[in-house]
Amino acid sequence: MSFSHLGLSDAIVRAVTETGYTTPTPIQTQAIPAVMNGGDLLAGAQTGTGKTAGFTLPVLHRLSTDAVGAKQTNNTSPRAIRALILTPTRELAAQVEESVRIYGKYTKLNSAVIFGGVSINPQIKLLKHGVDILVATPGRLLDHIEQKTVSLSQVQMLVMDEADRMLDMGFLPDLQRIINLLPKKRQNLMFSATFSPEIKKLANSFLTDPVTIEVARSNATADKVTQVVYKVAEEHKREAVAHILRSRELKQVIVFSNTKIGASRLARGLEQEGMKASAIHGDKTQQERMAALEAFKRGEIDVLVATDVAARGLDISDLPCVINYDLPYNAEDYVHRIGRTGRAGASGDAISIYSDKDERLLVDIEKLIKQAIRKADLAGFNPGAVRSDERGERRPPRRGAEGERSERPERPERAARPTDRAERTERTSNGSRPAGGPRRDKVDPWFLKPYEPTRATTSTAAASTTGASAKPKQKLAALLGGLPKE
């Protein structure tokens, strides 16, 4: 089956064909006709299977072929937002809007993306001209709503992408506020890689008789992604990552860390190892994050160290490997992390490193994906021979040619310090020290004399004492307001 057989317009099929896609994926084959029929949809599929095109293509088709919409695109007045797409992260929002522009370039529809971390003023100017399709993160959308720079009164289609991630990030109150501002009559689409009881509860709250599509078992990982875990001592994990990258000569690798400071430290450590690495996380500005991501896509950076801001929705072609420097606290994030590789039917490697304290996290992941991850020894890895990282661990001792521990060279003994004052101050008439004696700076004999108070000091102190005792005492009556008459 081709995209033209799904009933998409010629303009959209032409754009899709130019991107190199000819055959729709299973999720696209089922989701596109369901969306074009106009009903609500709850769709789940493992990451990397084309969910983004699964909703962008039918949204573009419906808006571009709608008679009311066609009249609006030909009108000179500002356009009203007819489709709203919500995503959990800025990077995913930018990528979804890019897909909308690529697939809709032969239609008369326009789109915009708004997210936090950047100035709101350029977004306000952009929205004044009107857009047909708005891609947004919940927080920044509410900022615009409060400033009355955006109106949702004419939204016909609502799409929630990676809905489970939005719940994990605490967006549920924001989502409920946004849903309450939308028209009651609209089409709702919810897409996610994983299903949870919370997701199903949210779906039941605003979806009406949805068509449920689940092309793969919930929370499953891609079949073509090879998974392996290596057990390494916690203090040697950075060395293990460097060893994997160097021994396998890997390029374009995403390494995931649980913390922002951990991502920055790991990136700096890999740079010290001579690798081209950069970090992206929540403490970076949006410009820094986008610049690092674009440099990574262009091949200017070999290793991208990231927190889970990069775990969802990022589509990087031919990404060969993903490394978990830290096992994620949330087992579902493991599915999304390793879904960055092995996309669109390609193969990939998912390597994880764990220590004793991560045993419980590994058990949770295996329970979620319903399979045991292969455990192996890291061949050729000798952490004792590698320079320890910047966290302050002591380096291993230097070893000689035979492997034995080298001894520190002995220092020459110092001459015994003189204890007698006369010996310390003894000098010849020309100021040199006695032969064979210790070297000492010349000492002024005045500093060796005992303390003797000067006469001036003694006399001053005596006068002060005398003066103090000679001073007559004030009478009590003087303190009470006067002296008695004599």
C-alpha cells in the first residue's frame, strides 16, 4: 500500500514522496484513515514507528480540503487556529512543526510553534498574522492565553503527542485548563508510545468513543534494536563510556544521564578524552540546546550527552547507538531513550551501564518490557589503568615496567637544626655562617633581648594611676540633680 491509497490529497502525497517515504508504517496505515473519518482516536505504538506522520498527514488533509478552511486561507483577514498540537518538550515541538511544514508545503496552510525558554515577543508578532496549525508546549501556550495573544475558540482538532510524558512532567492541570478553553465540538487525537492507567483515565475524560489503535504490544521495544547491559563500579562509569566509544569507534551517539550536572560533567570528561561532545539539559538556554542538537545532526558533534529532554520524539536519521550512562528512574523512559535508534525499520544498539545501586531499576525495566536484557562483560575494559574522572577519586599508583608498584625516590636528609642560640646566631666577622653549620639569615641581637619596659612607659602608667586615684569622687547628690549648700 502507498500513501496515495490512504486517500490523502495529491499535494500531501507529493510532499511525502519527496522526503523519500513510499510505504506507510503500520501505525500510519491504521491511524490516517481513522483520523480522516473525523472520529476521536487513541493510538499507541512503539517509538520510531512514524507516529508524527500518523497525525500530521491526516490533519493537513482535513484542513486543506475543508470548504470552510479553504475560504479562510483565501481571506485577507488573520487566520484562526484550527488545529492545536501539544507536545511535552521544546525539541519535540520544534520537530513536529518542522514535519507540518515539510508535509504541507504544497498546501495553502501555514503553521507556527511556540515554547518556553525564548522571548515571547517574536511569538506574539507571529501569532498576530494568524496560523492554521499551532504546535505548542502547554506552559507557553497558557502564557499567551493569559496575555490574550492567542485564541482557541475556533480549534477543530486537538492532538496530544507523547501524552504520557506530559503527565509525567506534571502538565495535567495545564492540560485541563487548555481543554476547558476549547470548543466542545472538536476532534481529539491522543498519541503515545506507552499506555498507563493514568493515560487511559485522561483519555476517558475528554475522548468520545475513540478508535483505539495499538499496532504493537504496549511498552514494547523495537525488534531491531540490540540491547545489552554492562555492570561497572559507580566510580568507573565514565571510563566505561569512553572505552565503549573509543573501542567501537562510534560516531553520532546519544548518551543519557539522569541529572543535569551529571550530563555536563560527562560531556566535559569526554572532551578531555579528545572526543567531540556536548550536553543538552534543562539548565541550558533554548538557543544552546537547539544549536547543540543541530550541530549533532550535521555531524559536527560525535557525542550528545542529554537528560530526558531528548528522550522523546527526536528523529535523527541513522543514529547507530544509544548509551544509558544512568538507568532511568522511570522504566518507561527506557523505552523512549532506546527508541532514538533503530527508527523506521533500521537496526541499532542500546547499551546500558549499571552498578550495584541500579539493580532495582534494571528489574523494573525488564518487568515493563517483559524481557530480560542480555548481561555481558565489557571486553578490554581495565578501569585501574584509566585516569580517574574529575569527581576527585585518587589516580591509581604508577607502576614500573614489571608491573610492580614504583617507590617514591628518597629525599636527601636535611642537616640537623641547631638548637643552641649561640650556634644559631654565630657569625664570622664578615657575616658568613661558620663552616659546616646550617645556613641561617642574619638575626638582629635586639630581638633576642628580654622585654624591658621603658622609663617613659612606666612613668606614664604611674601618672595615670596617680591621677586616677587623686581625682575626687563625685558625691551622690550630684548624680541626683545638685549639690547640698554649705
